[in-house]
Amino acid sequence: MTIKLYTAATPNGWKISIALEEMGLPYEVRVIDFATQEQKADWYVRLNPNGRIPTLDDEGFILFESGAILIYLAEKTGKFLPQDVHGRSRVIQWLMFQMSGVGPMMGQANVFLRYFPRRSRGDRALPARGDAPVRVLDRSSRVTNTSRGVLDCGHGAVALGLGL
């Protein structure tokens, strides 16, 4: 039986596809249709109670959350995750940095730049239902710039280049 990846064309979905390719694992893709909110369908929520992508089925063992899937695949293949406690901890800390900081902040910035483009660029001429999108975009920009600064130190770029 092959690994089955339930995913869509998003950064979280791409992370898993890239890892599977780099690890040389055979898999099949089941694209989840966001336009019909398929990720909220009963059959899918039974696999992933969070109702989000990606979800991975490895011979009946179901995983969700991209970080958890990446760790599982690294452990399964013995690739990209050192065995020694210090090396392993360094890789996991950079993974958590990406999962909790870089990913969500850049994702929020993308949403507001894409769906609120004029307000996001400071054009306040549009009728406002509050300045939430502008505040979120400002915060996302600050956190993203801080994250880039951390990665510029060099250590993060090396760790993130490992595929995790």
C-alpha cells in the first residue's frame, strides 16, 4: 500500500509533497477542493478532526498537521532528522520556529495583501469595518521581518534547508 496524501496547493501541502519527494517515498495525492469546502466534509473530518490540510494516510496510520507529518516521515526514513539529541533538538526547534512564527505570519500577510490589497497598502479611503486587516498586516510584517533577521544569522537557513 502506498502513502496517500490529502492536500491542496498551499504552502502547508507543498511542504509534505516536497518532503515525500526528497525522501524518495512513493505516494499518491488526493486533492482536497477548498472551493466546495471538502476539508470540512464528514468523511474528511473523520480523518482529520481539525478539517484542514494536509492529512497523510500511511497504511491506515493517519496523521495531520504538517509539522507532525514531517517529523513522522523523517523518523520513518531516517532522513533529515539527526539521531543525536542535540542535532535532533536543533532541527525540531527550527521546525517549530517555522510552524509557529514564519508560516502563520507570512500566511496572514498573504491573505490581507491578496484580499484587502488597497487597505493593506495604507489606502484608508475604503469604507472600514475597523482596522483589523491593517493591524494584522502590520503585525505580520513586523514578525516576518523579525523572523528574516533570525534566519539571516545563518543557522536557521542551514536548518530550514534540510527539508523540514
